[in-house]
Amino acid sequence: MTSVVVVGSGFTGFECARQLARKMARHAKKTGASVDITIISPVDYMLYTPLLPDVAGGLVDARFVAIPLANALTGVQAIRGRVDEVDFDGRTVTFTDPEERVRSLAWDRLVLTPGSVTRLFDITGLAEHARGLKSPAEALYLRDHVLQQLELADVDDDAGRAEARRTVVVVGASYSGTELAVQLRALADSAARQMDFDPAEVKFVLLDLAEQVMPEVGEKLGAAAQRVLKSRGIDVRLGVTLAEVHPEHVVLSDDSLIRTHTVAWVTGVTGAPLIEKLGLPTERGRLKVTTELQVPGHPDVFGAGDAAAVPDVTQPGEITPPTAQHATRQGKALARNVAASLGYGKAKPYKHRNMGLVVDLGPRYAVANPLNVQLSGFPAKVVTRVYHIYAIPRFVNRWAVSLAYLTDVFFDRSVVSFGLSTQEDARFATSEGIPMPKPD
């Protein structure tokens, strides 16, 4: 039997496995031929990462941004494990399961979609004292940590330390960092109402080296977003970033100092560590592939998503950005082209049409540019929430997120810190839960 192995259960790998299983099931009814499809991932779910800021802000339960593979991938065998090596000549992958046992699996077609890791820089104390937003553990940790610091500040007898506990620094004014800042702001406002302190005592600082907030949405919407951030009491500092991170303060690149106990680093991604081990050509840390999503010189190996440098045929010389929109579409293109390599259908190059972005800016406000129509305020809020509900690939999850949104309209957010995710659990990790290498 022909075997297809998909590495990674992010947007791209998940969509590829789902679409390929459907295609092969239809062909099996006609021809009787079958294909064995396996997906290997360290986790047993696909994570809907655009809603992680909502998880961190206490708006959406972490369970409802996770799509279980067992439920959603009919006709696909899901194996939990971390792929460590690929033998292209022997056509096998070697992976480590959750009990640290090393196993191998043979393949006839290999799809490399291992995702990405948070892009780190050589900044003193960054890995030790800052946290990212690529996994449920990181989102839950940020929520719990912010609430815990607000509770501790309420009884701290040192005024300077109490102020530091009530100061949150978010690095990265792209859409993810901006959404995180406003959702944590909304959480802090709920805490202030329920714990009876002035919400203005909680300070948020949003840093970025860029010249504007969210350059992805254009100058007009970026300016609108910045006005919203200012109205919500978020101090936006552009052209500046971190120079040092310490347990109770940070030093910025302009030599200024901010006392804080909470630093979130949301500045972009790079390909998963597996890509560096393959011995294949890369571009900007991502695996080189053709417009048909094949690895050059390896016609039976495919790659896409955040880990691959997929050529952008609409902008010659450029590669597609690592967004959920591209990842999902590339997953569908992968399924089509993998099936074509097996003799079912015809391969086509990946070509996209930019559908725009949606950015949630907290209570009653968002910015969006669907199909290049620029929206802000309540209309953009409706479009943003409808888009996310539609894009989540499972009805139960859509239903639960819809109820969370509805609940947020009528009730205050719950101010509770469960402590389920520790600081160690939330160290910088890939979107699929593979820990970053520990320092020697």
C-alpha cells in the first residue's frame, strides 16, 4: 500500500491530511486503490493560533482553540511524536514518542509541515524572563501570571515593586502582539473592577522597531489601531525594542528602563528546528520548495507552511508570509499536488489572492481589510468575529467560541488564576509544542 506521511499538525499539515484523505476516499470507491495517510505531531490537535490572544485575555477557553485530530481527520492515522530525522534515501522518518522512545516510519510521499518557532535574538535574559504566544501553555501562563501579579500588587508594601507588578511590556506591534496587548488590557480592566482598584494603575507598554503599528493592514488602519491603543491606555513606543531583560525590569534600546515583572515577546517566527537538520537548501531559515510545493531534487517530498519558503507568484522574488491564511490554502494545494504525484489529478502551482487581514482590538473595536475594503470600529469587529468563527474547522469549536463572544457582551471576564501552566511549561516553543533547546 502507498503511504503518505505528514509531519506536523498545524494549519498546513492538518488541512493537507484532511483534504488528501477525502480525495483518496473518493478515488478508492472508483478504483479500489487505497493510500495510507499518517500525520505525526507532538500534540494530538491542530491549534487555531489566531485566537491565542483571546485565550491569554481570558475571553476564550484554551480547549476551544484546539481541534482534536482524532475527531477531525477521518481516515488518517495520528501518531504523537517529535520527528528528529529524515532518511531521504531509505525513505523513513525517525521520531521520538511522548515516552522518549525512538521509532521510525516508512513513506512513499513525505509532506514537511513542522511549523515554526518564535524568532529570538541575542538579548540578555530574553529566553529566561520573557514568554511568547505560540502555544496554549504560553497563553495560559500569560493570563495567570498577569492576574497573579495584580493580586500580589494589591498587597505589596513596596510601592515601586507594586507598580512594576502592574506594568506589562509587550514586544511586537504586529497584529498578534497588538491583539495580545488589548486582550490583556481588557483582562486587567475586569480585574480592576472586581478587585476594586483603579484600572489606570495597570500600565501597558507596546514596543516595536517598526515605524507604525501593524504595517500589514496599511497606514490608514494602522493609524486607527494606534488611536485605539492610546484610548485604552496602552503606551506605544515605536523605533525601540529590548536591550536587556531582568526579573524585575527591562532596559530598552534607547537606554531607558522600565520596571516590570511581565514581558511578552511576540515579534515573528522562523522555521522549526527540524528544517536545519535535513541538509536541504533553505531561504531565510525556511525550506526551499517549488511553486508546486515540491522540494527540488526530491520529487516525492513536499513542504509548505511556516517552515517552507513558498514562492509568491504574485510578487516575483518574494516568498509568502507565515500567516494562517497562507498556511490553510497551502495545505489544500499540498493535498492536490500530493494526490497528483500518486496519479490522481493534476498538480498546480500555489497561487493566492490576498483576502486581507482582521485584527481584534478588544471590546467593541477591530480593524480589517477584507478584499481590500478598509473597515474599523464595530463593523470591523463583526467581520473579525464572523471570520474566526467561520475559519475554525470544527462545528463544536465554532459553537463554543460563539458562546464565549456572546458571554463577553453581557458579563465581565472571570478573574481566576488556575496555575495550570508554569513558567517552565511556557518557555519558548513551537506552535506544535516542541520545546526549544535548553541552554547548555
